[in-house]
Amino acid sequence: MTLRQECLWEYLTPQLPESPVLHGEVKADVCVIGAGFTGLSAALHLLEAGKRVCLLEAHTAGHGGSGRNVGLVNAGMWIPPDEIEAGLGHTVGERLNRTLGAAPSLVFSLVDRYDIDCQLRRDGTLHMAHNARGQADLASRCEQWQRRGAPVELLTGAACREATGTDKIAAALLDRRAGTLNPMGYTRGLARAAKYLGGQLFEHSPVLRLERQGANWCVISEHGVAIAPQVVIASNAYTEGEWTELRRHFFPGFYYQVASTPLSGEAAARILPGGQGSWDTRQVLSSIRRDAAGRLLLGSLGNGSRKPAWFLRAWADRIQRHYFPYLGKVDWEFTWTGCIDFTPDHLMRLYEPAPGLLAFTGYNGRGVTTGSVVGKAFADYLLSGDETVLPMPFQPMRAVSAVGLRSSLYEAGFSLYHAGQCLRVVI
């Protein structure tokens, strides 16, 4: 079977009605740059408050990391809550942990409120320990979240094997706050809701310049200009052009996925039977989930678009046969890659570089929930002027050093590790 270079989520999700290219001049209360999780969440919450909003998207809604996401509706960030509080201080860290711990409930509420068809499941997620060190890490994370009242549980023994469908995992952290969805379905659902509420979405309208003129910002594209006193830059890892310094404040990384043909039968039903999405504790992690049609989706860090199809198949075969050998041969049908914005400390940043201008970086691969939360928080801040509505304070813009070198070293390390997996040197 030919391995198609196509995002499964885009293949499964109906297209939105075509949105126009920005021509001429449009005025709004807020201009949002980027129609992904953050930009659409910001727009939607501003529209609900009666504001006039226009969105400029360089491609189409969900084109970037939002539509290419794994689709895990995670609570919290990658790093444990105690580390967040140690790095940011107790007050700010506790606020961020509390806000992002509740983030899945915001996603669920948006899906419910706007009847978004996105294969949503509210069955939690499983963080899987691949060795003793990973099990100790999960036990620590479990204790930290339980201390904060979160509904998490460390599964071991038969309960772990039943939940994951594999005997290669000694323990798994079940987070009942979380879930899974089709990220493109969610993104396009947010876009549809924003348009229904009167938001103006302009696609294929990349920003060329951003200029201050009196009390307003002029957001200039090739064929038109949007004028608004407030602007949200929500282009994240897919920021293009020289109109902003934002790309100097993160280093890009990649994440690829491979999806099988739909699987059925008793063997397939053993894999994650509770419907959770999962990922393991390897430093170069593997994500594992299934979709509504029963496909097995595997993913890992790295740029799959630069790897030949035979390499991706070999890698997927290796992971599948390690964790689920009872499946036998699996046919792999889709592969795609998305871009992630990393920060050195794995913490996000919120910026207000000038009055009325908001931006962010550093979701570090947790876009579904973090983007939804930050978008709402930006809307609340623009409506109230109260910085305490944000999940964390604004920070000064300090560029990340050696952006290109960091990205290259990460990619080289990921590729070497995956080659070792294909050659059965590591797993």
C-alpha cells in the first residue's frame, strides 16, 4: 500500500465554505493573525462579548500545527507541576497549574456549545512508563497532581495491561481530566462558530507589515489592510515573513505521525480499549492513539516529511510490533508532519510588546488545550485590561539564542534515535 503524504485529520474533516482573500480596507475592534487554536479561541470569545473581529490566515484555518496535532486534550504542561512552581515562583506557578489543569473542560465546553463534530472523547489520557525510571517519574507526577486534587491514578499490573493493551508498559498515569479529538475537526468547528457570530475570516492573506498609526494598528497584506486598535498575533510556530521578531523567541521542532488503515477484530480491540490517547516516557517519545474508525496512529518527534516512506514504515512497524505484536502485519496509509515551537525551559511565554499588541510562544506541543486557554485569556484581557485573567504574567521579549543550531541538533538527535529503532538497536 502506498503511504500517502496527507494529514489524516484534513482527509476526514469536511472543508469549510471558502473564505475570501482580504481586499481593500476592513475595520475591526480586534485583528487576529492566525486561524489556529489560539486565534480562533480569542476571536470566538471576543465575538461572544460583542466585539468586531477579523482574522487573517496565511493559508486556511487549521493549516498549521492545529490541524496536524496528535489530538490529545491534555491537562497541564509537559513538565510536572512542582517544577513549574519552582521555575515561576509559587504564586504564578500555582496559577498556571490551576488554569491549565482545567483546560480540557474549556475545550469540552466549546465543543458542546457550538456542536463541533470532532470525534471528541472524554475518557482521559495515559502516560506510559517504558522503564523503571519512567515509572518513578510517573509516580512523582501522580503524587504532585493528586496533592492538587486532580483525578489522576497510577495504573500498574493487570489494570495497566488492560488499559494499554500491552505488557511492555509497567505503569501508566491515567488522567481523567483529559481526552482526545480530531484536531482539524475542532479547529474548523471553531472557525465555523466564529463566522456564525459575525467574525470575518480572510484566508490566503499572509501579513506583510504591521504598522502603528495613531491609536490603531494597520495589519497589511498583499491586497488589503485590516485596521484595529488591538491585535493578537496567533501564528505561533507557523509565523511567516519579516514583519515580526516573534520567530527569534522560540526554536522550531517537528512531530510526525503515521496512521494505519482502519483496524477491527478482537486483536485491534485490545489496544487502548478505554479510548484514551497515550504517549510513553522515552526522551524521544512515541504517541499512540486510535481514531473513531479504529485506525492506529503512531507519532514521534522529528520531521517525517524529510524521511522516505520505507523509513517511516519501518519505524511504525517497529513501534507497533514492540507494543502490540499480536496485531500481526499492519498496513500504513497516511503520514504527515507538523511544526512545534519549543522554548529552552519548556514553558510558554505571553507578550505585550506594545499597547494593544499581544503575542505568545512556547506551547511545546500542547496546543489543543493551551491554545484554547490562551486565546480565551487574551480575549478576557483585551475586554477588561486586567492582567490577572491571564494564566501567567506578560514577560519581556528575550530572543532564544542559536535558534537554527538548536533546531538542527534536535532534529539530528531524533533522526539518529529513530534510525536506531528501525535497526533494532534501541526501542
